[in-house]
Amino acid sequence: MNQSTPSSSTLPPAPALCLLRLSALGDVTHVVPLVRTLRKARPQASIAWIIGKGERRLLEGLEGVDFIEYDKKSGWAGMRALRRGLRERGLPGGRFDALLQMQVAARANLLSAFVPATRRIGYDRSRSKDLHGLFVNERIPDRPGIHVLDAIGSFCEPLGLRQTEVVWDLPVPDDAREWARAQWPDDGAPTLLVSPCSSHTLRNWRPERYAAVADHAAGLGWRVVMCGGRSQLERDTTDAILAAMTHPALDLVGKDTLKQLPALLERGQLLMTPDSGPMHIANAMGTKVLGLHAASNPARSGPYSDLRYCADRYDAAARKYLGKPAAQIAWGTKIEHDGVMDLIAVEDGIAAFERYRADHPGR
């Protein structure tokens, strides 16, 4: 396809837009501010979002969005079914005005070919991979050194718009908040939430190190609450953390739903977690994050609103495993090597926790 740099072309008054971002939980959270920007600028727009099953459950109820669920396991049959469904939508001219192709993985690139759209907007060349450029005819600006959320936000720029504010306002139903309120009393004790696992296992910290930081917090009168999904890895990791702790903790791992998770994270003062979906959901809900970063760069994929409480050993990881400082490696490089998270010491986690306490002396 012919490709152009972002133009100043504006949207029609009631455009038909399609967003393609299937996964993961943290990444789809980053898309929500873009949806808010599009809706504010063009309230008459119709917005369809092709999304994964779990991600849809998290965001179900997002105003002004028609979710189209795609099962990544469905293969060619699922892609053909998607195309049939899109053809039945009665789009003007049978096409979307624009497709925002916000995922560069090979499966997503191929899936995008089944979406009829006049304008096909994708990533700049520096972020492209897996033949992404073959499936788009326009690109977002090439701005190195920005957060993932800002890169996603720039997808509105070829449409003549600009994301000037970041608003999440995730759809959290009242019954989810009621469930969260029932899990522990409002007794004035601050709460440290611990979500110990990323789906990328090489980003995960050692259980005994989580336990040491959690015990430090508990010794200062903080409530410790364990949270996470239903995978065996999360169950085993949580059990190991609880066994290593000398103080009690509330174990809610595997007990919440994806709609209850944001409400649960909202109730904590601080979340300790590696680079993971809960990190970004907590940030979107206004909860501060003690992020654990060695395998990934917090400036690119850490908690967007506030990096002050991250334990950051990314530069040390770059020097050890890649032989050069982080400033000299490609932006977005993952350093997912065995043992990389061991560069984050218990003392780093405690220091990050104490930075939070120093900034919030009333808690």
C-alpha cells in the first residue's frame, strides 16, 4: 500500500471508526483515553473496537463503543467470520472511514486485512514489526522516547485531532465497588496491595522479596492485601509469599472478576507489582504504584501518571545484559533475561515504599 505521513485531514461530522487492539489488559487500558478524545471531538462518531475476550470483560460498558470480540484461537475461520459481521453492519460505502491499527503483532496485522476501511492508520516505522507496514496506508508521528499511552494517543493526529488530556474513567459498576468495600473494613489503616505476577514470567520478582517489603509495611501498621488472577502461577507465587511473611495478609487472589479488579485496586493506597495489567489498571483508577522494573523501561511502560514510587533497575539491566547504558539501546527494548529481576533488591522496594510514605505523611 502507498503510505503517507500523518496528514491534517479532518473527520466527517459522523465518522465510522474502527479500533483494533486485541490485548493485553494494560494496553487496552491505554486506549481508553484515546476513545475519550475521539468521543469528545466527534460525539456523533460510531466507534467499533475489535478486542479480545478478557479485555472486553474489563471494559464492557465503555460509553459510545461497540465492542467486537475476536478469539485469537479461532484462526482463519474467526477472521472470515469477523469480515462477514463487518459487512453486515451497513457501513456507508461498505467501509469504515478509518481503521486505527494499534497492534503490530503478526496475527493482528493479518486480522486487520479483513477490516474494510478507507484510511488505515498504523505505527511509525520505528515501532513497526511483523510486516505491519503492508497493512496500513498512513502512520502516526515518529516520536521516540514517549510512553506507550502517548504513542496510542497519537493515533488521532492523522485525523486532525490531538490528545491534550488523559482521561480514563473506567466503567466500574456499583456492584463491583460494593464487593470491593466488603473485603476489608474502613478502619483508617492504609492498604498495600500486592499483585505479584506478570504474564511475562521473566518480569516477576522473587516471592521472598515481596514478602520482605510486605512485612516492612505491615510492621508499620499497613494492611497487606494479595490480589491476582486464577492461574496456577499466581496461586503458587502468592502461597510462597504468604509462607515467607511473618505478618498476616488478606488473600484475595483468584477471588475477583475483571469488573471487580479496578474497584479492588481503587481501594488501596499503593500497589506493588511488576510491569503488568494491574499496574496500569491501578494507575487508571488513581492508585499509586510501586512498580518493579528491570526487564522493562518504566519511562515507556510504567505507571503513566506517577513514576516516583517505582524501583527502577532498567539501566543496570541494560549494562549487565546488553553491555551499554539504557540511554544507548533502542527505546522499548525488553531485557527479559533469567535473573534480571534479581537486580531489584529488597532495599529498593522498601526505599520506594518509604518514598510514598514520605509524600503522604497522614497515612
